[in-house]
Amino acid sequence: MNTVIFDMDGLMIDSENWTFEEYVKVCAEKGYVMDLACYKSIVGYTMTVIREKFRKYFGEAFPLDEIISQVHENLDGRFAREGIPVKPGLKELLAYLERGQYHMVVATSSDRNRVDSILRQGALTEYFDDVVCGDEVRNGKPDPEIFLKACEKAGTTPASALVLEDSEWGILAAHRAGIPCICIPDLKEPGEESRGLTAAVMHSLEEVIPYLEMRSKNNHLYR
């Protein structure tokens, strides 16, 4: 293994709870009720799919663009005031992978401007060799395109990569790409079928380094 591919929201950044809170607030201001089940149903999708799901859930009259714009504006302000909520163990994992000379790529459904801003504010940009965003692929997760493109940018094969994901759609996309996947759930635990597609399910990014060290040791023993 020479490449680790990271999802962003819910995996590196503890942003899902904040995003849900802002959707609840903004929707309420417009007379709509956003519940956790609805929000969980959009996690991991591209913005195009999210738009479609919201229209089906709330109806055509739902002021979609206005709400999404306000939510993102609120989040940007919160990030500026409170900082980027980096997940426990992320910085240590990135430093470990950097020392080990792994390629590191971000593969996220978020659009490029948002991703660049978050990585910069979180002091994360320097760790990554490349980024693949949702507005740079034709098909979002669970299609494997985004992860295959990440492998292409890293100059590696799917068999030589590892995906770190928090969502079921990310797990399925990695599986379809032929890339082993570790799931670190955020708001939503993966179902049994999704768990069966992973190399491991962990509680925190803090568990990834021991996993990699054990894997490296076992590979060394059987050479």
C-alpha cells in the first residue's frame, strides 16, 4: 500500500453535526422541518444529488438555492469564528503517513472552492498530493469514479491504495473501485451489508496508525 485516500466531511472534519444544525435553523426560518433522518439521507452525495433529494423530500416550492446558500454562509462564519473542527487523531495520522512517504489524496463530494478553503483554514493543505472534488467528476458516490480518479492522480493502482470513509455510499464506491476501505462512522453507523464491504470499522482515526503498523508487520513476516 502506498496511497491513502481521505474523504473530508465527517471523516477529517467534524462538520456534519454543524451542517445539520445549520440546516435545522435555516429551514425553520423558512417554515420547513429538517430532521436527522432527512439529513442522513444526503450525507456523502454530490450537490446535484442532494438537490434532487431535497426537492423530493420537501417539494418543488422548497427554496433550495436560498437555503443551501444560507447554510454555507453560516458555516463559513462559524468556521471563521470557531476554527475548523478537525477530527481527533487526524493530524497525528497525517504526520505518520508523511513520514512513511505515503501518497495522500482527498476525494470528497464537496465542491472545489469549499474544499480548498477548509483545507487551508485547517492547515491541512500541505499534507495532500492532490484533491478530487464532487464538481470534478460526472458521477458521485457510490459510483467509483472519484476514487479511481484519486488513484490516477496519485499514480497508483486501486490494489495499492486504502480509502478512509465515514459513509455507506463512500464504502460502496471504494468497493466498486476495488480499493480496501476503513470506515470511521460519523452521524450514521454502517449497516451489516456495508460493514461486510470494509477492511475494518473503527471508532476513531486514532485507530488507523496501529492498523497500518500491524499490517506492515504482518506483510514483513510473510515475505
